[in-house]
Amino acid sequence: MGSDVIRDGMFLELWKGDRDQMIAEVFYADEKREFSLSTFQESVPLPAIEWLIHEAQRRLPQEG
């Protein structure tokens, strides 16, 4: 999880192993007030994506 000043938002990343390969990222854009999902592998198990989305909605700040 981290903040990205250039993209103006926060992100939650999913990594395989000990940070050797990023699998996916959910980004919350402050200005647009919306989430986006990026994957970095051709095939990502659905339970992993569901977990990532749930955790991002729970952990990333959403300005009202």
C-alpha cells in the first residue's frame, strides 16, 4: 500500500513471493474519486483479484 503523488492517489499492490513479481494493483484516484484495477500477468486467479478489490475498498481512503 502506498501513495502516488504523480498519479494523485493511493494504491494497493499484490505481489507474488517476496516482492519479486507484482501481480496486480488497485489504484484510487483522488481527483476522479474512482478505483481502477491493473494486472501484470496474463492470468490471475479470481479469488486473488476479489481479495485485492475488497482490501482496497477497505484500506484506501475514499474522499466523500
